[in-house]
Amino acid sequence: MSEVILNEIKKDFGKSTVIKDVSIKIKEGEFCVFVGPSGCGKSTLLRIIAGLETPTSGSILINSIEVTKVDPANRGIGMVFQNYALYPHMSVEENMSFGLRMNNAPKNEINKKVREAAKILQLTELMKRKPASLSGGQRQRVAIGRAIVKGSKVFLFDEPLSNLDAELRVEMRIELTRLHKELGATIIYVTHDQTEAMTMADKIVVLRDGCVEQIGEPLKLYSNPENKFVAGFLGSPSMNFLDAKFDGNDLKIPSLDNFKINKFPSLIKKKSKIIIGVRPQDVLLKKSTKGKKIDFIENLGNLSFYHTRLAKDNYLISESNNKKSLPKGETIQVTLNEKTLYFFDQNSGRRIR
């Protein structure tokens, strides 16, 4: 296990700055997930840690040793890519042992490490098979096994589940979580999928445009976002955002027939334009003779998501457990659970408390 520290990392490509003074501390044995939209810099940051990219400025420490200019092969890092990168003509056993064989490690040491990794990854029965005869999940486990056999201090995963179907992604999330607990390894994992981040991470780093928006434990980020971006990125379906106005006396939401909010932070009185954030489970619908209409329903069995059109391209999503179902086209009255509302500054997106 090794601690990884990034100090004020900056990365320029020509005149474009893609990583902007990022500082992160990842503790020994922690499962840390970099998450954010495409182009936010998460994969570039991972490649900098691996030594595949050189930072324009800043430093990287692994286990208290600076490795900023150290060759990738000497950083004690195992990297697992999205495309597996297995040799098709080699068996599972040969793929897993390749790195050690290239370093002329003793044969008994190679056999021992490969057997141990195969047992952990449940690959023992597949050792003689070629990659072409394996499922996507099995190939991913072989790629992970290669990193384990290498004796890596830190494991880096670059969107490893993107090529798998939905069922396999769920299976591999469980496998990787189990593997992390069994190895006690330090893992840094890159994904754009907030579900992967929420279900697997000890710590999440939310990135946008090369900057860190917020760092924290999954549930704390979900329940206590610092800004509108983090609030909207974590959660599925994402948080609803509604424009509100403080008229000097009351805080109202025009798109919800001037729904009046009774409890709000006192700082709002100094601002004229506010954004209200509300999770779908806190949007309450009931039948009414006048009001909005349910425009679309997503039925998922135990849950349904009701989409109510507020404007041309603006929908309000409500979550229901289907105990009291409403049909499409039903006229409804919308209310919000005021105890669970979030308040954001319309200009900066920062949360108002």
C-alpha cells in the first residue's frame, strides 16, 4: 500500500491548460475515484500519476518519495486500461506472467505469484485459455491480475468497465470492490459514470474543466454538495434545478405557479436571483383539477419517474414508489419537501447556506 500526493499539478498542451493547479491526497489503501464529464481532465491526471504524461508544473509523491520525473516502470504502479491490452496469442497464465518473465524473475517466484493472483481473481480454471475465448469480465480480471503479479504499490484504472454491458458492469463493480478489500491496495479509478463512483469509492474527486470542484466521501458529497455542478452530477436521476426570485418579502418559484418557500437561508435576502435544487424523491405530486400535466413516465418496476413540463425544454422529475400511480396526462399539483431543498447563487453556482 502507498499514499499518493499530488501537489499543484498543472498540465498544458500548447496554449491550452487542461489541468489547473490540482492538489489531492490519497491515503494508503484508499479507493479514490476521479469522476467528471468528458474532457474534464481526469484521464490526463491519471496518466500524469502513471508517468505517461509529464506535468508542466507541480509534483507527485508515492509513499513519500517524489516520482515526478521517475520512469513509469519504476513507480510501482499497475495500470488497467479500458481496452484490456492482452496479448491474443498468449494464454491467461502467459499474459499474467509476462512482466515478470521480461524482468527475468525466477520461475518458482513467477508461478507462485500467478497462482496467488489467479486464486484471488477466480481465474484458476481459465489459465490455459486464450483471451478470445473469455468474456469481457474475465478479460478485465486477467488485466487486473497482470498488475497484481507485477507487485504494484498503486493500481490505476482508466474507465475499465466502459466496454462491458450493463449486467457485467454491475458484476465487475462488485468484483473490484471485493478485490480492493482483499488486497488492501491503493486504487485510483477514473470514470464518467457517477453510479460507479458512488457505489465503489471511499473518496470521490469531482473534476470539471481541469479543476477540482469537491473532494469527499460519496454520501457526504451527495447530501452536502458545495455547488450546483456537484449537486447535479451526483445522483440518478439528477437534481432538479428551478429559478426562484426573492421579491423583498417572499421567495417564490415562478415556474411552479409562484410556489412560496417559507424557510430559506437569510443570505438569500441579499440576492435577487436564486436557483433552487430539489432531488426527484422530494418532488411531491397529487391529482388536481388545475395545474401542470404529467408529460412522460419512466416505469422501472418498483419505481417510476414522472416528467412534468415546466417550459419548452425544462422538465421537473419526480420519483414515485408506485404505491399510488398516476397516469400520463394527469393534471397534478406540485409541491416540494422544503426540508430537503438546496439553494444556489445563480451567477456563481455556489451553494447558499
